Amino acid sequence: QVQLVESGGGVVQPGRSLRLSCAASGFTFSSYGMHWVRQAPGKGLEWVAVISHDESKEYYADSVKGRFTISRDNSKDTLYLQMNSLRTEDTAVYYCAKDPRWLQFEGSFDYWGQGTLVTVSS
Amino acid sequence: DIQMTQSPSSLSASVGDRVTITCRASQSISSYLNWFQQKPGKAPKLLIFDASRLQNGVPSRFSGSGSGTDFSLTISSLQPEDFATYYCQQNYDSLSITFGPGTKVDIK
């Protein structure tokens, strides 16, 4: 069965960096686009970024563009989110999510990880 | 960006009730509309994709309809496990994905 397990969250000061990981199993990771979606405490869902199955394309929400970088290692079935210049408003649970479209991405999410909490605070 | 709105923002209902949640897009999104269910402390779960297609494993009491700018999610007979927050999400612009603000369904 599909499993997505995030790690790397924690407490970090404003302006610092953090890298999240998402270990995937149960499907052919290298054939699917992958997303990061976040949820601030008590708030709704916000899409963060997507990367194509072959790493050739990546797109970001305006709120993180230029600060966050999505990447993947298909040899390790792992997705990453490098977060630089963190702000207090980046505090959220970060979910990785699988796109359902094979060899493309359609912008939906058929499987989600359990999430990892990032707290940006001085 | 395409803005998504939902109504109501919350509702109270009883087991067995028929519940309908509406979602509106700021521009036409054809049928590029998905519905998610989220329970407290858990990840969202895909219920409906392409406005009306039921995700594998989702009970048939859930249904979706609509196209263009107006959509709805209906639960035909509310069950105890359905008390949760429901989000709509557009993927018409798959490079700038947006969610609705959510509708919380709780017990009357």
C-alpha cells in the first residue's frame, strides 16, 4: 500500500533554514509528480510546491517562491523541501502528497503523508 | 489565482441527515474540482475528483456535482464517522492550486 512518511520538522528561528523529507513506498515513485501542501495551526490547506516525476519541472506558490526549493531523489524514493529564510507565517504542518497522474501532474492529491510540524519562532 | 469559496463555513447536523456543501470558483474551472475530508489531527483524504467521480474506497453516500463555477458535495445519510472538515480544491490551474476555506460538519 502507498505510504508517505515526512520527517525533518521542528522549531527554528526566523531567517534560518530547514529541510523536510518524505519517504515514499508502495508505488513507483519515479513515475509520479509529488507535492507539498501545508496547514497553519487551526487554518485551511495551502498548496506549496510540485515537482514532476523526472525533476524537469517545479512550480511554487507565490508565498514561498525564491525561498523554498522542492527536489526529489528517485534512487531513494524520497521527496524534499528545502526551506530558507523562514518566517513566522511559515509555521504549519507540512504534508507531502502524491499526484494521481502517471508521468505528468494534474494538481490533485490521492495519497498524503501524516505531516510534520514546522514552528518558526524566536 | 483562482479563488475558491465554500458555504456554509460550518453546520450542525444529526446522524442520518442529508448534508450539502457548496463551493464556488472565481472563474470557470470546468470540472477540475476535488473534495477532501479532514478529521482533527489527520491528513486530508480525497473523496471526489473531477467534480463527480468517487475515489476508490469512498462510500457511495458521498456524491459530487457541478461544473463551471458552482459545485456541491452531498452526503446522503450522515454517519458518525463523517463529522469532519470538508475542503474543495481546484486543479484547473494545476500550477497554482487553490483550496476553499473549508466547511466544518459537527454533531447537532
